Amino acid sequence: MSTALNVVPTGGALGAQIADIDLTQPLLPDQVGQVRTALLDYGVVFFRNQRISEPDQVRFTSYFGQPVEHVRKQRERPVPEIFIISNLKEDGEPIGALGHGEVSFHSDLSYLRQPGTLSVLYAVEIPQEGGQTQWCNCTAAYADLDSDIKEQIKDLRAVHRHYVEEQNPPEMIHHPVVRTHPETGRKSLYVGPHLTKHIVGMKSGESAELLALLYAHLEQPRFIWTHEWQVGDLVLWDNRPTMHRRLPFPAHQRRLMKRTQIFNDEIPF
């Protein structure tokens, strides 16, 4: 019996669907290898029509590293590695994080010394309008920079910090503006408006001007792919060569997503 997976590229700046597979069932080792290869090739891979449990999601995530509990504390839950992203409330209290507004481009947990490597998001409920996730191909964006800009930024570092102060470590965290993927060797821009604060060693105005230039470059449509969520979608992405943002949606419409994450195992270089 063939164990070859059906990998279908989106045709956009990045991303591929892996079709015709049931993630309630364990993957064979060669299938895990195929998913990893697709992820390295396309940055984002997604699976539709899944009906997975929380332990299923943790098991899937564990094929690619050690899933760990998010640094942001949430209420007690049966599977602590699951992080709830939702605008829903129970007894007047939010059940998850991030509400209904826009979340601008970022790489997960970049405010940590060992930030996010891979993330997995599973759609349980989605709004009727809005709430799409957009991914940016930061490798393609870097490759397309003018040579003088590449020379200017090649040794620069930027401070990353979360807007909720208690989520930050006590020390100031900075990472390379251009990071190298440890598996592919490809270089990518590693700055985003949500969590990057300033360039180390630059005056405030010069830093803001350079970051604005890089953000405008990253956010060109030719580097971006938009995922239109469906209930039962499971998306796996690599935070090292990509950034992502969540588009806003009406506050009265329900959105419930379950996330697992792998971090604390690499320092960007």
C-alpha cells in the first residue's frame, strides 16, 4: 500500500495542502518525513476536514518536536499543551486569547530567547466573515531586497518584546534582523510590527525608518498568502522563514481555535 501523501501547493507565495489524510490516526515515519519536507518547501501546510481531539493534536505536533505549554497562562484545562485562541467568554471572562481584532505580522514567541519554531492551529469554530490568517514568505522577501539594503542589515539585531509586560523575560531579547534557517540554510527577514521594537545600536528615528521600510517590503501582496479558514482545518507552519497576521472579524461572531506550539529549542542565528 502506498504511503505517499498528496501535497497540493496553493500556487501563492507559500503554502500547500496535504489532502486525503485522517489525523486521528497515527502517521507512519515516512509520512512524517513527507510532511516535514513539504513544510520546509512551502513554509505552511494545512489539512482539511479533520475531526481531531486535543490529544490527537498534541500527538501530531510531537512528530516535529516537543509541544509545550504556552508561556501565557490560561485557566485550567485537560490538555495543558493546548492554547485557546478565541473571542468567546464564559461567565463574563475570556476563555482564550487575542479577541476579535487584527493581530499584525509576527513570528510566534519572538520575544523569547528561544522563540517559536513550529506552530499548529486547529479550527473548531470560525466567524462568518473575516478572521483569515495571512502568512508572509520572509525568505522570498529577503531574497528580493536590493543588495545595498542586504549589506546594511546583514549584521543588525532587533529587540523583540511583547506588549503584555508580564509575558516578557526579565532580560531584553534581541535577534538577528536576518536569520538563517538551521535546516535549509536559507536567509529570511526576522522583524515584524507586532513584536519588534527597535534596531539595536540605532537612533530611534533611524531605527523606525529602517523597520518601516522592511515592513512595507514584507507586506507586498506578492509575498503573502491568505488562508480562508474552514471548520476542521489544521494548519502547521514554520515560524523561522514566515510571519503571519490575523485579520479582524465582527466581535459578535464566534471564533474558537486550538493551538499547540514548539519553542525553547533554538536560538535564531
